[in-house]
Amino acid sequence: MTDPKEKIEQEAQAYRDGSEQPLGGYAAVVAGYTALVAAGVLAARATGRRGVAANVGPWDLALMGLTTHKFSRLLAKDPVTSPLRALFTRYRGVSGPSELEEEVRDESGRRAVGELITCPFCTAQWVATGYVFGLAFAPGLTRAAGAVFSAVAVSDWLQLGYARLQQVQE
């Protein structure tokens, strides 16, 4: 009979197929997310904040979408937030207007976290989850912060569009 730990390692090696995927780091990230969501759900239940998801209307969803987009990009790409990513990445240059290109460090745990915090698509799930819990515990403040980030997201698109129009006219 194969030791369960040995069997897990064999399966991980088979999955990796020679790549350097940090499956243990990914598992830790998923476990951390799951633990935070569980803690949030328990706190919501303990304080009587049930049914928040049922109260998310179209305007909240639009605000949440814009906020999640902008805040995810801010966390994952903005130069000002690079100190938050520095332990997990290496600076490689500029990738776009007000955005950095960073390389994720190779160490297993650092790599998994680095991949998470440099990917706006990956951080979006965390941001949206935080937004939902914000609606449960501090709806007014959450909507106000959401309005700020949504306005900045719209402004960014207008700035990029304006810059594009200037290039076309030249």
C-alpha cells in the first residue's frame, strides 16, 4: 500500500509534467481564501447579517464590477503598490500607462503568492469577495469607496481614449 503523502507527490509530479508549478503554494492560497470566506460568513451569521447576496441589485453589481476592475489593477500593476508585491516579485519594467511589469520569484510559496498578486484577473476574485463582505458589514462606506474606484476606472478609460484620439490626429 502506498503512503498517502507519497501518492499525493506522485500525482503532483504527474500533473506538473516537468513544469515548475507550485501546487503546494497554490493549495495554501486556496486554503487561505477559503478560510477568509468561512470566517466572513461566520462573522456575518453571528452578527445577523444574512441575505446580503440577495440584496445586490443592478447598480451595486455595476459599482462592484467597476470597483473590482480598478482595485484589482491597482493592486496587481500600479507602481505605488509595488512595495506590497516586492517580496514576491522582481521589477522588470513598464508594461503600460502607469503599470509595471514584474517577474514572479521562483520559490514555491513566493511564486504562488506572486502569481496571485501580479494578476488582476486573479486578484479580482479576492477584491469582489471583500466587496461583498463590505456590503454586509459597512454598506455605506463600501459603496462610497466603490464610487471612488469606479469613477477612477471610468476616468482611466477616458484618459486612454483621449490619448488614442491625440495619436490619431497627429
